[in-house]
Amino acid sequence: MIKPREISENAMLFKDITQWIRNKTFLALFLSLLFGAGAISFFFVPVSGDAAQLGVIAFSIFTIILFIYTLVIAGMGFNLTSREFANKTFELYELSGMSLERMILGKLLSLLTQFLFGYFCIVPFMFFAYFLGGLDFISIFGASFLMILFSVPLYLFILLLSLSSKSVKIGLIGRIFVGIVLLYMGFGLLSLIFIPRSPLSGVSDFIKSLLTFDLEALKIALVFFIFYIQLCFLLFYICCNFISSTNDSRELQIKLLLFTLFLSWLLVFHALYRNAIRGSDAEIFLLVYIPVYLMLFLLGALFYYHAFHPPLIIRNRQKEARGFRRFLYHLFLPGARGTHRLILYMLLITALSVFFHYVGFKTGKNDPRLLLHAGSYCLQVPFFLAVPGGLFLCIRSLQNSNKTMKALVITWWVLSGVFLMIVYGIMESSGYWRDSPLSNLVQFLSLVLSPVSTLFIGFERRSPFHEIGYLIRGGLGLTGIVFMIWILRRRRKLNENLLDSIV
Amino acid sequence: MLKVDNLTKDFPKVRAVDNLSFELQKGRICGFVGPNGAGKTTAMRIIATLDDPTFGKVYVSDKSIAERPYDIRRIIGFMPDHYGVYPDLSVLDYLEFYARAYEIPSSSRKRRIEQIMNFTGLDKIAEKDVETLSKGMRQRLNLGRALINDPQLLIMDEPAAGLDPRARVELRYLIKQLAEQGKTIFVSSHILTELGEICDDILIIDKGKKVAFGDVNEIQKSMQKTFEISVKLLEAPQIQGLERFLMERPGISNIRIKNHDSIIFTFSKDIAEIPPIMREMTSQGFSVIEFKPQMMTMEDVFIQITEGEF
């Protein structure tokens, strides 16, 4: 539990807030927010018109201003943190004995403080929109509350991007990516705002339902908060892991959170929305299994090609752990062996989930093969983790270079997937190549070479492999598991001597 | 205070530190010398708990760095060769930040910061932006940061690099003062003469391997196989006699007369045999007003060691 004193004494919070206040943009932002919002309010007061529209338009404009301010804070936070990370400043913070959690908590609290500063400048004007008419109090309260709620994962995501690479070039790609994501979110928000009666009325209705203890609304709120909190913690610990030096990690926490997210996702669907599963294989996949698919890949990408043995400090913590902590260390064992085991557990649970739904589908009116198609995508994950990673292990220079291995595997997934999708797209648009043997070959390669191309091309109904797709994927998944065991043994052998000498 | 036992660090294509072992006693200043790429920074980073060793053990105050890195960080100060970035932060805020990071209680924090600023001479620029400081001032600030937790062991990686002569003298003075306070200091530098002046011990490494370690004077003595000795006489006519006198003595060679009243020669016997020669000269009636054996500098020692071994 974090004590208030720990927050007020947080060194990172102190530093970032001090830097923000001393920055020249601080005063400019403060004055722009205040005078901008004030000027808009004065503009709206004498305007006569449809009362139902005036309030909504004023509220929308204030929301846009707040959103732009949110982006400016995110951009400033990204710049400062990525510069600190690239220039090894975090190493100096670490030397002080400050925990990784305190560093990230301080960064997050600083960004939230900066956001809330702008928020409280604008919120009074948002409530002013209430007097212009067309909006109820609950809508305004709900919308402004949602902005606070979404600011936490947004800023954690920004921190994660700023800490994802020490390389300046990758940092630039990160900046472009952040820009695109934020713009996309911005347009999404704007389109929601300007769709009549869409978001605000929806939010308002939802809050009203909550206030009347409507069971369905309470269920949705509960499910939302379960995932919201886990996702925030997951982002938080991934950030911590990124800044940890080579002799520490937060692997256990990330594995634990990924597993609980994975379990709670499947449980929620089994317990609450099982009967809602309808539609094509692609729709079922998107509805139920895409988070499972992504979580398996996230686990694999982060830790499968990680150092074979965790740092000594982690092994010491593991040795000293008692009771429930000892059990956690056993289940979410840091290092490649633990990752391998956890992936197998998760695959087993996914297979059980598919089987459970399959039985339900069989007794219903749906085609049960659609579910097998959708679920089998998750079962194919071991193949992508093991191939071509296992082949890279045969190259001597890569055998002890985990970072390069990891980067190569991820690059392979992205590049081969994008390449196959482009080739397939060209073939599909040309009448000549469509349905040709070459097109079939590309479709087959898409199934086996990259998780990206598999997703985009695998659901193509005209594919000759569509009907037996689940069998191919299941077979590849089993092959992948065999490969994974081989990789584990190989890596263990490569690291054997190393571990003996360290201990 | 610091014990390094068979420390080895492998990178994918190179062994940066190779079975390095040494022990440093409390309150000593140890210079850490080696050519570029010898593994100094890697070894220092491991001792400072920033990297894991591939093999070997390091103990600071009897605590293993691999097992208790967080405890060790509280009792060491590390000055790496980089500063980090601190836009829009004053010197005072910078120290306040690190004092909070080290969890120095708010009741004593202000006093500690004042002490550090006075010691490092940063008090006159307390409100200045960190990013606008000169290299020398930044290095003082870096030292201030490393001292804020009152460490028992101070590790300094190339603290004098890029400093002007005045800043180097000031830094040397600060290091001496810290040693007088009982702190153990482990400092790497390329400026060997400076290390020779301030260090009690010296550790020389090349290609990750220890080449020499021990008391600076002892190493200098053990490495010194020959001495250049210059003798100046009050009465110039005696110079020929002195030349003859030296030619008859064993272990003396390469005798040169300089400016009619001085003579330089090479002595290739033990240092303990120099005083008897001096005594004999005076007893023979030579009017010696200067007798100066040229001791080896740290540069000479370093070059001799690294040339001999590799």
C-alpha cells in the first residue's frame, strides 16, 4: 500500500514537477488554457440559437482543448523520459537505491498532476456548458471522469514507449508511432463527440443505470474495472522492467499479470458472455480469442528469448521466498524455462476453453468448426515462437545474444508478415494470379511464416486451406511445442557452464 | 572495504574483464589504470552494482554485490563518465532530488545539501541550471551527487577527463580531502601523474587482466631497475675528478657532463646503494650542492609494465 508521505517524498515526482514548472512552456500553457476557455465561454454567452446544440458544441470544444493539452503533456513526458533513458540517466537514479516502482510511480504521478492541472483549469468551463443547455449534469460529470480514467493507461503507454529503446533512431520511430496513435485517438474522440447522442448520452445512461443499481450495468462496470486495473498494473510493470538494469527484473510481476489477465478474460466470457458467442470464425476470434493470442505473443516476445537464467538477485529472492510468494515464484518462474512452462499452461487452458465452447456450440445451432478455426490460432503460437528462432540458435554469434535473438524474431514476424500480405494483396487485385497455384503457395506461407500474415490471410474463406485450417494450425502448434522443448534443451546446454561458475 | 575475487565479464565477442582479483582497505585511495578498452569501466560498473559479473564475486563491506545490490547502493557513491540529462533543473533542485532519492529524512536533508554544496563549492551557483554548467562544475555536481549519501566507498570513473588544469587541481584537492575523512576511493584516470600524486595503491589492468596491484611507492620501487642521477658541484673544476670517481664505481654507466658543473649518470643497482655513493662523494671532498636521483613516474611504470607483458 502506498502511503501519502511516500508520494509527497517521491524524488521522481519532485524532479519532474520542478522541471515542468521551470519549463518555459508551463506559463504559456496555463495562460492559453485559461484565456482560451474564457474567450470561448464569452463567445457563447451572447449567441442565441438551439439550446440543445449550444451546450454540446461548447462542451465539445472544451473537450478538444483538454485533449490537445493531454497530448502536449504526453509529448513533453515522452521527450523527457526518452532523453533520460537514452542518456543513461536512469542508471544514476538506480544507483541511489530508488526502486523501479518508485521511479515509474513518480513519472506517472507527475504526468497525471500535469494533466489534472489543465483538467481543473478546463472543467469549470465544461460545467459552464451545462448552463447553455442541451447537456445534463451526469453527462458532463461522466465524460470528465472518463477522461481521468483513460489518462492513466494513456500516460503509462507513453512511458512504456519512451522506455522501449535506448536507440535514438528507434526513439524517432517511437515518436512517430506515438503521434499516429494519439492522432488516431484524437480523431476517434472527436468523431464520438460529434455523433449526436452517441457518447455523452451513452455515458449518461450508463451512469444513471449504475446509480439505480442496474445489474447489467454493474456487471459491465465490474468487468471493466477488473481489466482496467490489471492492464494499468501490467503497463506499469513492463515500464519497470524496461528500466531495470541487467541484474534485476520485474519478470515475475509481468508474468503474473499476464496470466491473471488471460484467466480473467476467459473466465468472464465463460461466466458472463458464453451465450453471446455468435458469428463467423473471424468474429469469434475477435470477440474471444484475440486477447489470448496477443497475451501469448506478448509473453513470448518479452521473455521467451530472454536470458536463460534470471539474474542472481532474482534467484536469491526466489530462494528466500516463503509461503504464497514461494508458490508464485514456482508458478511464474523467471527465465526462459519458466516462460516455456507458463506458455504451455496457458495453451492447455486455451485448449480447454476451446473444447468447452465447442461442446456448447455442438449442442446449439452454430457450426462448431467455426469455433475450432477461431481457437486454433492461439494453439499455433508455439510454432511462431520456435520457428525461426530455433534456427537462429544454430548461428554461433546469436547463441549468447538474447537481445539480438529477440529483435530478430520480432523483425521476422513483422517483415515476413507484411511482405506476404503485400504479395497476397497484389495477387488478389490481379485477376491473373487470383486462385493460381502461386497464390495458394503464398497463402500457405502466410499460415506458417508469420503470426501477422496468418491473422490477415487465415480467415480468407476462398483459401483452399480454410476448411482444414484448424488441423494445419493444430499440427503446427504441436510441432512448435516439440521445437520449443528442443530450444530449451539447447539453451540450457549453452548456459550450463555459465551458471555453475556464477553460483 | 572492497574485495574483488576472480571477477570476469564476458560480452558476446569479447572478455572485457578477466579473472580480476584485488582487495582494497578502508581509507585508501586506489588508482585504476589501463589503456582504452582495458575493462576499467566494465569492472567499475560491476562493482557499482549496475552489471552482473559472468563469474567471480565482489564484496563491499563484506556484502556480495550480486546478493545485496540495493544495500550496497546505499553505502557507495559512483561517479560514472556520464551525467545524464536534467533540463530545467537547478543545482539545488538536482541535489534535493538525489537527497530524496537516497531517502535522506526531510529533517536532515537541507543540512546535508548545504554541506555538500559548501564542500564542492557549488553554493555560489545553487540557482544555476544544471544544463548550463561548465564541464568542471558538472563534475563537481556529479561528485556532490555521489557524496550525498555519505558513502564509505567512492568509485570514480575518469573524473578528470575533459577538465582544464585548474579544475583538475581542484578535483585532486577534493579527493584528498575525502580520503582524509576516511572514505575509500577507487578512481580511474588516464592522467597517470595525477594518480601517482594522490593514490596510496595502484591497480593496472590490460585486456581485462590484472598486470600489477599494490602500494604506489612499492610498485615504483620494484619497477625501477635503473636511476638517472644528476649531481651538481659548487666548484666546476672538480667535475673531471668526479667523472673519474664515478667511472671506477660498479653499476654506473652513461656518464655525461652538463654545463661544466653538473654530471648525469645511470645507476643500475639497488636504490639502497645510492646513499653510500653520496656519502663517499662528500668524504672525497667533492663540493656537492645537489644530488637528485630521478624516480620513475607513473607513466614510466605503466609503459614499462604494459610493454614488458604484452
